[in-house]
Amino acid sequence: MELETVAKVLKELGHPVRLTVYKEITKAGYTGIPVGDIQEKVNIPASTLTHHISALVSAKLVKQRREGRTLFCSLECGALESVIEYLTSECCINE
């Protein structure tokens, strides 16, 4: 994993609303959650939510799929784990 990728993930998760949205998607598991349900839980306008979800998709933390008229968000498998692994890979190396 490249430093720029890790920095982008951390930047996007560093915003309180995006972190809240990511937590709601995480609670739903790998099957995902409809965007409308996320909006109800975080109580922000749809256009604002779309902006935040787009940032999470851009950072490859979240993926989206459409089922009929419903847009679902789900976790991008292993994305956050890879960042954590990157950050801890050299932990205590100089001891």
C-alpha cells in the first residue's frame, strides 16, 4: 500500500460526518445498507450525504450497488484493515 493511499483514507475518515457514515455502513456488514437508511440515521440532507459517500467511495473504503431503485452502500473488503496493517507494519522495529 502506498503512502498517498493511506493518507487519503485517513483524511476521509478524519471528517466527523464521514466517520459516522462509515460506522453506519460497518454496522450493516458486508451486505450493505440503503442510502436512505443512512440518511435517516445521520440526519443530514441527501445532497450532503451523497458528497460524503462519494469521498468514502473515492478512498475505496465503500462500494455501492443498485438493486432496483435502491442504492446500497457496503464495505470494501479489507480496505481499512490494509491501512491499519500499513501503519503497524513497522511497530517496535527499532527496539
